[in-house]
Amino acid sequence: MRIRSMLPVLALVGLMTSCGQNTNATPETTQPTTTAAASGSITVFAAASLKGTFTTIGSQFEAANPGATVTFNFGGSSSLATQITQGAPADVFASASNKTMETVTTAKLAADPSVFAVNSLEIATPTTQSIPVTSLADLATPGIKVAVCQIDVPCGATALALFEKNKVTVTPTSQEPDVKAVMSKVTLGEVDAGIVYVTDVQAAKGSVTGVEIPADQNVTTKYPIATVLTTKQPATATAFVQYLLSPAGQKVMREAGFAAP
Amino acid sequence: MSRRHRTTTQPPWPVAVPAVLALLFLGLPLLALLIRAPWGQLLSVLTSPTSLDALRLSIITATAATVISVIVGVPLAWLLARAIFPGRRFARALVTVPLVLPPVVGGIALLLAFGRRGIVGQYLDQWFGITLPFTTAGVVIAEAFVAMPFLIITVEGALRGLDGRFEDAAATLGASRLTVFRRITLPLIAPSLVAGAVLTFARALGEFGATITFAGNLPGVTQTLPLAVYIGLEGDPSEAIALSLVLLAFSIAVLVLLRDRWLRTGTPT
């Protein structure tokens, strides 16, 4: 009876020691930063606007590095940055603005980010418009419903910069937590217009109608990427960043409508 | 009332260890919230315009959702408990769906029903010029959708457990059905009705997924406390923590209000 009653505790102790072994084992897997033979699984925290491209690049990276697996956590850049500074197990962070990346570098959790893409804004409208939108100025029409990202995420800050640059007064109907949430409100026709990225309109493949903003009016945002310094898979994390910056990774970004850094 | 079970003074430790782990697991996060709370600047954070707007909006919408739930939920609970009609089992199952449905799915369903292009919403817009998403009314609808089942199920349970003889006696003495309901049934189920309403209010107050999906996020219009917490985490985490404390305080208040129902052990009500 005594011995049997100890079993759960033994199991618990076993679990704890095996966890310990895992952390001890990681330095051995560290390899020189060549593109060859990255292995192990990494988690990439990436801005919501990177969902399509990074999913593609992730499977290409896995195909090029058998033994490596990449999982993604897509979301608003600033909430991802908060998650990382609160200790979320991220290996790589790709943000939609330098400002949100700074949150992580200031916390000494990442260093020397590389800019891998540039994005600009576009107006997304439902395929059947109830209020016609042909230019930025139309967003000031009384009664129009406009969705933007909330001010703390990059697409919201960039949208505000866009309005200020062109001196249009827009009263948003909703400040969504990330750019994909803005897109869904436009796709469902709940709003008359949404401020999103050029790449989101392209990725939507006709489920929204894009209204382009001329380059002289438009505002851009830079996308930096960095490995998270607490990563247990530094080799694989670095290899992923290098793959993204390589011609193969950049080709995916260009095809999706991102501009070169 | 005599105690039926003698309390064991020395629990065997294979039971005690996991039990303490479970207790720690449930308690630690709440303790962390209290430890990391910005106590020094709590007052200034909580009296900021964003916080006050969210607090005011949350109380108004949760109250409205509770009132609506009582007005239409009590009659439905009565029907489910007492009336015999085709599809009663189906109706009861339908009522419990929002309880287990992920709220964000509820939000999408509400958009498809009451959104501007929704199956009902398009006519509301065309005929009356009413659009519900992104309005305070939309918040109330999202909250009522998620919270009303709590009221219906609590009240229905009370009605089923009721001793029918009191109502029969009143009826034989000549009371009309409405009088019986008002003078006998309602007072008898009053404690359950209050408990159900408090639960509904608490659930409505904490509603997040359906609200942000159906009503969006706009300070002062649709940004309730949970939304302010979520959005605050992206900008100013200390504000998010302070607002979380407010919600925690509300939750504890609900527990205190319902303590007789849940915290008294051994005596089923």
C-alpha cells in the first residue's frame, strides 16, 4: 500500500526531471549558422498581415530542412510583443512596425532586427458598395462606416498617420484588434470601408474591392524580424530568418505584394 | 441538522498533494494579478476617461441584458418546465447551446443574423434604417445571447422542483392562472430568479468574444471592460491589470451574493 500510494508522486518527479533534461540537452543541438540541416521545432510570432506569406514560407522552410518544424502565432504585433515580454515561448518575432519591435529589443529579448519587407495601406470596400468610396476623401462622408485597427497596433498607427498626412477627418465605427478583423468586417459588408494593407486586399482575391491610395498620399510601414534571445533553438531560429531574407523567401513576399526593404 | 459525514482529520497524502496542487493552480494566477497590480496608480488609472467609459458601458449593457433576459427568459422557462408542446425537448436543447458555444462563434452567428447583410438584419436596415453591429444595442444583444441561458436554466430548474400542491390549492380556491403565477409561483421561485439574474449579470459583464465580433471595439460606444482589458494589454498593460481587478472584484461580489447556493456544503437546496 505504501509503495502504491507513492506512484503519483514518483510520476510527477519523473516528469519534472525529464523536463530538466530537455533544457540541458539544448546546447548540444546548437549548430553553426549555415542554411544546412536546421532541426527541431520553433515557434514564430508574426503580425496578422503576414499570415498568408509566412504560412507558405514556413512549409517551404520545412521542406528544405527535414527535421525542422515551424509553428506560427499570428496576431496584432503589439499584443505579440506583450506576450513575448511576459515570457511567451517565442523563437522568432516578426512585427509590422519598428515601434513594436522596439518593445522587445528594449526588454533585451531581441537584438539587431532585420527589415524584410515594406507594406503600404489600401482602402478595402465590400464588393457591393452601399456608399461609394473612390478616394481617401470619401472616408469623411457623413454616415459612412469605417473600420480601422486600434491605435496601438501598427496598422492602426499607420492608418492614423495616413489620415493626418492627408488632413481627412475620419470617425471610425470600430477599432479592431488586428488587420484581419478589419478585413472580416469589410468582407461581411458590415462596414463601408476599412483601412488595411495592400497585401491584405491582394490576398483576399476578390472578396473585397480595393481602392488604391496614390503613392504621394500613402504611408508605409517596415516589417522587422529578429530571433528571440531566450530561444532554445537558436540555430533553427536563425536559419528561418535567413531563409526569409534569402531570394526564395523574398520571392514569396514580393508575389504577395510586399515591397522590398 | 446533524452532520451525516464525519470529516476525516488526516487526509491520505496521495490525495492531499494533488489537491493542494489543484488549489495552487487555481489560486496563483489570481494572486499574481493582485501582486502585480499597479496599486500606487490604481485610482488614476481607474478614473481615466477610457476606464470610466468602459465601466459605465459595462454596467449599463450588462443590466440591460439581464432585464431583457428576465422579461423574455422567465416565460420561456415556465413554458419549458410546465407546458406540453411539440418540440419541447428541442427547445430546451436550443436554450443550452449558447452555454457551450464558443462566444466568438456566437458573435459570427449574430453577424450573419442581425448584421447589415444578415438574414434578418438586412430588412431591419432596409425597412427601419436600424443597424445593430457597432452600436451599444449590439453589445446588449451579444451579452443577452450568451447570458440568457443561465437565467432560463436556473428558473426552469426551480419551477420543476416546485411543490405543485400550493398552486393547486390556490387554483381550487378560485384564483385565476395569472394570480396563481403572480401570488404563488413567483414568490416561491424568487430566490432562484435572483440567483439566475445575478449569474446572468455576471456572465454578461464578462462577455468578450461575441461582443468584439458582433459589436466591434469603440471606446464609449461598444468598448466594455473585458474589451478594454484586452486592448489595454497591447498599449498599457498596467491599465489592463487595473481593469482586471475591477472584474475580479465583481466576480467575488457575485460569489458573496450567491454564497448560500454554492458555498454551503452538504445541504442541497
